[in-house]
Amino acid sequence: MAFLHARITPALARVSTGWYVRPGTLLETSSSAIDEQAALEKMAVALMAAVQGARDFSGLGSLCVDDLFSGVQFVIDVEMVSYLREMIEAFNPHPDLLSIDDSLYDLLREVCLGKEAFISHIHTASKFRHIMPSSNRLVREKLRSWMQHRMTLKDRAGEECRQRIRDFQPQFHLDDDRHRALDEIYARAKKALLNLA
């Protein structure tokens, strides 16, 4: 639907946008939890939009369409968009990945002769980030390694979310009178909501 809408509106207005889909792709899910359903629905929409040309995504952190917001889901969604960016940019690879020069020849020769391992070679190490970007949130490891800590993506996202909240420095401060008035409104609302329960 987003694809059709993005094509019809510019056509009716006789405007060429240069985009295949609307710039802001909404990553929504009907799931009310940070779970497999949320991941599946959000990634399906994001991936389809990305391969059609979308580069802007909104609705990060939203759950249950837009009834809930989760900081942990937000961190996971940011990781999802970063993952998609890496995937899309793979179609236009960094020159380090395709460069064939003497250093690459020497690397391949040393690896083939058993003098060096590809992953530990200085040439690989100097260009590794361009060849294989690595995420701090998505940890790729074998079961034995994982069994030592048992941390999941959701756990790491939760830690990052709590750390960002702890480290947040507000740029804007209300004056004391307005802050007190806001606290009073909050207290009245809290009391009213508790009386409803």
C-alpha cells in the first residue's frame, strides 16, 4: 500500500520524487510485546521498503501499532535499520572489499601457502570494518560461548536503554513555577487513574 501510495500521489501531481516509496516508512507491529512477532512484522516492512528505495524509517520503538512505546524495542529497531543499511550498501561495496592490488595478492598467497590465516592477517585487520561491519548489539557466537553469559539481543538492548536513560542530560529546563504546576497536574492525574482501578 505504501508503495502504491508513493507512486500514485506524485503521478497525480505530476511531480517526480526520485523515491520508490514514501520517504518515511512506518515500522509498525500489532504485537504488544518485544517478541518474535514484532521482529518479523517490523523487519518485513523495513526490508521491503529498503529494497524499493526507502531510506527513512519512523515508528521505532512502537508496539501494538502505536499504543505502546518501548525503549528496548527502540534500541532493537535502531539496530534493525543499521542492519538494513549495511545490507543495502553491500550493493555498492567499499573499495577495500574489491581492491585487487599487491597487498591482496600477498595476503592470498600467504594464506594459500599456510603461512598466515586470513582473519589474523594485518591486511584483513586494517580493512575488516569495511569488509565486515560489526554490531555491538548483534553478537554472533557459538553456543558454548553464549552459555557463559546467556545474554540475548533483548537483554543487551535493555542494558543500552537503561544506560542511555541514566546518562541523559536534558537540554531544556522548566522554570520552578511551571515545574511545580506540572508536578501538581501529574499528581492529580495519578490519583484519578488510581481511583479508577
